Amino acid sequence: MLKRQWKFLVVIAAGIVGAILDFILHIQPIFTNFTFMGKTGITYSEIIVDIIGIYTAINMAIEMIGDIRRGRWGVDVLAIIAIVSTMIIRDYWAAWMILVMFTGGESLEDYATSQADKELRSLLNNTPRKANKLVDGKVTEVNVDDLQIGDMVLVKPAGQVPVDGKIVKGTSSFDQSSLTGESVPINKKPGDDLMSGSINGDAAVEMKVTKLAKDSEYQSIVALVKSSEAQPAKFVKMADRYAVPFTIISVIIGIIAMAIGGWNFTRFAEVMVVASPCPLLIAAPVALVSGMSSMSRHHIIVKSGPTLEKLSRAKTFAFDKTGTLTQNKLEVSEVITADGFDKDEVQSLAASVEQQSSHIIAASLAADTDKNKIKPVSNLKETTAQGVEGDVEGKTVKVGKLSFVAPEHEKIDAGATAVYVSINGEFAGYITFKDVIRPETPETIARLRRQGAKQIMMLTGDHKNVADQIAHAAGINNDEVRADLLPKQKIEAIKNVPKDLRPVVMTGDGVNDAPSLTAADVGIAMGAKGATAASESADAVIMVNDISKVNDAVAIGKHTMKVANIDVLTAISIVIILEIIAATGIIPAFLGAILQEVVDLITICLALLAKTEPKNPEQTGIEK
């Protein structure tokens, strides 16, 4: 950015020097015996402008040749022709105006980009850098990166939580809006988790560090933002799609103008000045960055501009089930008992044994059981990946896989997610669980169809009957459900989507979803729980626990590309109209260059409209 600004300042300085030499000091031309294009002698101003013009044209030509070698034909050739033409007809002030237009346009693009992505940069500016570490009861300020797991940290009132941790002492409310989108501060007490980047309320708390700075919630978001900031250079120049026809039309108009004027090259140069493609080169990058900014405001981090274009054209949407379409939480569905056992007793004893486990099934069982029926457990022993056993009210209870609990009953098939229970060595039955669908899932699926989705798939490793139940509740057709899939099979399902149903957008949240997100044309990760392999593999990350943000992403993508296309076509239309007028000879080269600067400003203003909210919130799902 600094280099572009300096180029602009050098061109402006050259113009000021030239104006002083020509119009204040009235320095006479040198080489008065030299005559070319009807002008005698060469002024110092002309020499200065020509040197800068030649340098700029050569640099642009080198870049253009590189693009052509990579198989891309751009509109830069028109810019080179405009600069060279004005120097040939010796209208050096017109040449200077073109140079102002190009370097000024680049600076305007940088300014527009900085305005568009300031929401992204605000995250970087607010990154926690210092922490109040507690050592033997004394507070010491340290760098956040120096904190280790297990360190004690004091979070002062109105202070920022430096890293992820757990409250040990104190109670306060925390503003997590920049992380989760929750507008109301959340009350936290000892034992509760704290996310880095959240803002403390009016009471100091002591917390224990549970994650290093580089692995903490806020820093994971910052890493994603930095990734997105690195992408603008890879933006597709939308103007290049129109490069060949636009270049041919402009050159033809220029030749016709020259012929009409009696093969006067000045006429050709005047057309080439207004044919300068600067507005076209600015339109798409500014619109795409504006769209990325809008995504950021809706708690969606997009890593690259082309992702917006793919989202706008997406025809197939694939979803993981657990944790994506569902809440990553289970409910007890049925308690099936063997003869002689009571349902309440089986559930009560199983929940008592599972109450200390953090596994999702164990936590769900304990949460769905009456607290008064959960009893103390002793002699608790866990067998990894198999189950747990312990003594409850004098009874030995085992809970877990059937092979662990009662291997002699291995022919039993619960047909759903289940845990099996034995009491005093006797098989007592099993407890089945069902996924809890997200409340926003059905409307999200319905809105995707209204937004143009041709196919919506569920890809899950869960049982077919469980998947069908969730699909029915979500509004997904049974023939679009792919169940009992391994991660490799999910990738195959995505790759097998026919071309006429692409691009494919895959949304998931777990480590096992990472390969699928990479295989899809656009991978969207549900990253509200922190940095995961899914987030790192995805093209976009939803930073709040709300799947309807997929609707927002699609709506913003469509709106951004609509603005970008309208902007490019508007610029082309204006430029061609100016070319036709210039062909009559009524627009001098200097005035044509000024008009081009006006078109630049119009282009940038139109591109910034991509920051505005898409219309029709009922269809898009975006809240106004």
C-alpha cells in the first residue's frame, strides 16, 4: 500500500514541478530545432512526465506479459496504449492526468479496501497482549504468549480475558459478543469456562489457564482473519473476463475515429485516453473486500474473495449431522429393560455411574435424569473406549458397549445410539438416545431452497434410521441422506456430485469433517467452539453457534457478486459511451483523462454498496 501511495505522490509532485516550470517561471523549451507532431522543442515538464510515463508503461508491460504467459489476457494493454499514445502526440499534460488516474485509482482502491475491511482489522487491533499473572498472591504483568497451562491469572473489572481458562475464584458477567454474537453479557461463576477476548464486567475474577495463547479462542479467530487478509491479491479480476471484447471494441472505435479525422493519430489517442480500464480493474476487488467485511459483521470469517463468488453460484449444500444440523447434544429416547428390571431404576443407576464422565452420551444421560435419583458412586473405574463401572447403593453397575457390559448378548441391536447396562453382573437393558435438532435447522434448509439450492444432502456416519429421523425434522429428502459413512466415503459423496449441481458447499464442525470441507468447492466450519481441524480446512468459518449463518453467507455472496457485476458492466458502458463521444474529436485528451477519474470514483462508490445488507431478509435470513 505504501508503494502505491508513493507512486501517486511522485506523480503529483512531478505535476506541481511541471506547472511551476511552465506557468510560473515560464521556462523556455530546449532542443528548439526539434519538431515532432506539430510541436517545436521539448519542455522540461514534458521530459519529467515522459520519464515517469515510460517507467510506468514498461512495468505494466512486464506484468501483462507475465499474465499472458499464465494464460490470462487482461485489459492492461489499453492502459499502456493510452499512456504511450498521449506521449506520442506530445500532450504531456494529458499523459500526466492518465498517470494521476492510475496511481490515484490504486490509492483510492487501497482506501476503499481499508474502509471495507476495518471490521476485520478491529479484531487484530483488540488482540489480548498482556495478562495479570498471579504468583504467590502478587500480580505481575506478563506477555500473553508467556502464559502456561495451569497459571493463575487475575482478570480485572472491564478487563479482557487474555487466554482461555476456567474461573477459580469470583463471579462476574462477561461480554462475549465479539466471539459468539450474544448481545447480553453472560454470568460466570467458579468452574465456568472463559473465552479469550471476552470482556469482564464489574467484578474481578481469578482464572486458571487451560489453553496456551496460540490455541485460545480469540487467537484462533485472529489467525483466520490474518488468513483472509492475505487473500486479496488472489482475487479474480472480473474485468479480465471482458478483456478481449472490450479491448477489440475500444481499438476499433479508436481506428474509426482516426480514419474519420483524416488518419489523425491524435483522434486515436483521445479515444484511448477514455478507454483506459482503471475503473474495471478497481470494481471487483473493492466489491469482494466489501463483501468479506459484511461477512465479518455477521460473524463469518471468509478466507478468500473467490469463496464469495462460489457461494453466490452454489447449487448443492451438504451438511454433517451431529453438531451441525443437531445441537451436539442427545436426549434419552427410550429405556428398554430386561425381564425383572424397572426402567426408572436402570436409568437412575446408569446415570449415577456416568455422572462424572464428560462424554456426550454420559453428560446427556445425567442431564436427562432426575437429580434426586442420581446417587453417589464409589469404586468407579473406566475402561477406555468401552465403558465405566462402579458401586451404587451396594450394587455393581456397568454401563457402556454391549461387549463390555454383557458380551453374551452381542446379538442385540438397539438400532440407534445406545448404552447398555448390567446390574450385579446381570444384563439389565439398554438406553437409546436421539439427537436434538437445532431449532433454526428446518428454517435454514427451507431458506436455502428459496435461495436457489437444487440439492441438499446430509452426510453422516450415524445409523440410517437415526439420520432419516433428523432429515425428516430438518426438511431434507430421504433420498438425499447418506448414512453410515466413513470420512473417506463423505469425500466420495461430494466428489460424485455432477457438474450441473455444482458448486458444492459442505458444512461441518468436527475433526472428521475436515477432509470433506477440503473436498467441497466451499467448506464452511461451525467454529464457535474454538480452533479445530475443521476450521483450518474450511474456506469460511461461522464464529457463532448458529447454522442459519449459512443463509447469511449465501445471501451476502449473491449480493456481493451482483454489485460487482453491475459495477463492472456500468463502468464498461460509461467508458464505451465516452469513447464514441471522443471519436468525434470534441473531448481533448486532457479532459478525457479527467472524465476517467470521475468514472473511477463512481466505480468505487458502487463497489462499496457490497457492504450494505442484501434486500429481502425473509428470503436471505439476514436480520435487519
